[in-house]
Amino acid sequence: DIQMTQSPSSLSASVGDRVTITCRASQSVIRFLHWYQQKPGQAPKLLIYGASTLQNGVPSRFSGSGSGTEFSLTISSLQPEDFGTYYCQQSYNTPPITFGQGTRLEAK
Amino acid sequence: QVQLHESGPGLVKPSQTLSLTCSVSGDSISSAGYYWSWIRQFPGKGLEWIGYVYYSGSTYYNPSLESRITILVDTSRNRFSLKLTSVTAADTAVYFCAREADGYLDSWGRGTLVTVSS
């Protein structure tokens, strides 16, 4: 299985900050890398697919980049509704689909 | 807009079978190109993909669970199901159903907590 490792595991930031979360794959996943946001008590919500394509309805302050084994999710100007946990997920050479362990984004 | 809803017992005894159903509305489960998936989230928040089914009945399972899983599709009722046999406390999790398109999960149910305990 392809292992996904996110960093940092947790992050404290303030509204208006630029925030970047990194996801590394144990082998190349090309650009088959997707990002989700999860808030307490809710299901994960798809933000970005194919490493950099914004899902319909997702604000443009979210962006994704990377290829191969290193990817990043950036929030250009953090908003109050952006606090939660973020997960990356790969879909190359599946099954199985695998997820990163999550990055918890909290208010400073 | 597609909606998914999980249903099933919230408590299962050790060694018994966990059975869940996912009802789909707003889209046909027979739509080409979509795979209907089960994912679980452990109390520590880690996510594990369980497997998925295509409307034709073809299935793909996580190799780590393959010997205990059955996922079936019922196109007449627009729903699909999960059976997980020989459960232990390690199977306690929130179980989600979701729609997969091109490898990513674009619609999810709200999830249902299943606790394995005597």
C-alpha cells in the first residue's frame, strides 16, 4: 500500500494567515492526490482533486500543488470557517485508496 | 444533488457481523463512472477505505479486510450494503458511505457510529 504522511500533524493559525499543509507519498502517485476538509461531527468534504483542481463551490483561497511524491494545500487567507482537520488521499495504483493521518488546523 | 444516508445497528457484539446499508437519492446508483464506497474513521480520527462496488456488481476491497467484507449493490432500491464478519473492538468506528468518481470521493453520507461491545 502507498503510505501518505502529512505535516504538520497540527497547526495553530490566525484569521488572515497564509497556511500550507504538506502531504508526502511513499511512492509516486503522479497527480492522483486529493484533499478533504472535515469539521467535528461531519463527513469529510472534497476540496481539491487531481492535486490542483478546485471542487465546485470551494472558495478560491484554497489551492493545491505538487506531483509525484510531494504535494501541498494552501489557504491564502485563513477564514474562521476554515478551522478543522485536513486529509490528503491518493488514488494511484488502487485499490486500496489510502489517506494521510490528518492535519488539525486550530485557532491561535 | 446526490445524497447518501447510512443505516444499521449502532451496537454489534464481538464475533458477530456488522451490517450497514447506504441509501442513495438524487442520483441513480446505476450512473456510469461512479463507484459506491465504504470508508471508516476510527476514534483516533484515522480514515480507512473499506471497498467499493460498481452498479454491475463488481467489487474492489481493501486487501487488509478482504476476507471479512462483502459489499453488494441493489439497483432496484438505489442502495448498497456492507457486511463485515467476525468483528472485534478494533472495528469500532464511524462508517461512511460515499460516491467515488475518478479516484476521489465527491459525496459522503453523514456517517454512522458502530460500536463493537458485549
